[in-house]
Amino acid sequence: MSAASTAPTAPASPVAASAPHGNAIRIAGVTADYGHGPVIEDISFDVPTGQTFGLIGLNGVGKTTLIKIILGLMESSKGFVEVFGKKTLDPDSKAKIAYLPEKFEPPPFLSGLEFVKFSLDLYKRPFSEEAVMQAADRVSLTRKALKRRVNTYSKGMRQKTGLMGTWLTGCPLLILDEPMSGLDPLARVLVKDEIAACRKAGMTVFLSSHILSDMDEICDRIAVIHDGRLKFTGTPAELKKNANQEYLERAFLKVIEGSKRVYES
């Protein structure tokens, strides 16, 4: 899928394409409105290159809306977003992004291996079956399964396939919307290891997740959105310290106390 789909390259471990220093993402005064009042309002923060950055908030607060704006899939009513110093609709910006949506569903008529090859073609990357098999080993997806059609896969297997197809691109910016969805505890640990490897390879990882213990573990910095506005940006440790809480979940709840809106789960 690029800014709308992901695609893998062939290295045994992620190797980031060249990315400039500075900020991978700049969000400046972004407001989004679906016609019934702003969903998000005056959101501003930067995501430094080479960091893992987490977006936190309840369902319905606008996390996916903000991600769509970053990807250039929808326009903001105010403000702007830049990716590596260029507007998100710029083809050069889009070529640097690999994206995994929250509700990832690969084409059911493809095998896992065919999906990866199809994704590689989107990015004009070389395909190596062995490299994809090695990537599958790292997330505990059996090699035999990659030869089967994805309509035979469990939710966790489809998610692993999508994640592989994202980070194997070598794109300098990975955007992952709820990447741990459908994963069991073992798979979550393995995926977190892969995200750490992507960061070590120089990639920037921007993700949203409701599993705040994972965000606490892997994110350099986080942003909290609530009631349509930015409530916090900083490190997980800073949020816990500010809220005088030991756990990130508790600190998050302290930040959103006094909510003005009702959200549906």
C-alpha cells in the first residue's frame, strides 16, 4: 500500500531508503470538518526523522482523519501537512510513505506471497521470495501459509502479511494505523521487535494504537488527541510524570478528564 497501499522490498531486514534529516512530518494548524463541526481543530506537532511516534486517543477523536490528511487522502479545512518538507500531495512525498490501514484486507484471490510481489511492483522494487520468507519467519508466519490464498488466513495472519508488506518497502516513513490489531501476545512482541529494527535502520514510524503499554515501550514520543484538540506531545515518561501515574494508560485517562464529548467505542 503506498499512501493508500503497502509494498515490500527484498532485504532480510528493513533498510530505509534515503531520507532527509529534520522532520519527517510537520503538522501545522490542521483542522478537519465533515460538515457538522470540526473533528480535529488546530492540531500542530512535528515528527522528527528516525523516531517512532505514537498517536493516542479514544475511538472517534479524529486519529484516522489526521492520518488521511497526512497521506493526502483528504484535505484539511485549515492548516497544512508536510512530509519531508513537501506537501503531502507531492508525488515525491507519497513515494516515501508506506501505509497500513486499520482495517487491512488483502485481495482474497492472491496468496500472501503474491500480495507481497504485487506490493513490490507498486514501489518498483525487486522481489526476492527468500527475503519474504525470512521476514515471515521473524513474525512467526509459516512459510507454507505464504503460498495459500489470503482468504484462508486468520485475522492475525492477514495482519502479519500487511505489516510485512509495509516495512519491507524500505520507505523512510511508515504509517501504521492500529498495527497490533488481531495479533496474539507472541506476535505483538515480534512485531514490536520489527518496528524497533525499522527505527534502527533509519525509518520513521508513525503509528496509532489503543494498546498503550505497547506505545509506552516502543515510542520515542507520543501525541494525545481528545475533544478534537491536541492535549499533549512529548515522551511517554513525561506524560506519566506530568500525570503522576506509573502506567501510561492511567496517565492518558488523567489527561482526558473532563471530556466534553461522548465517544462511541
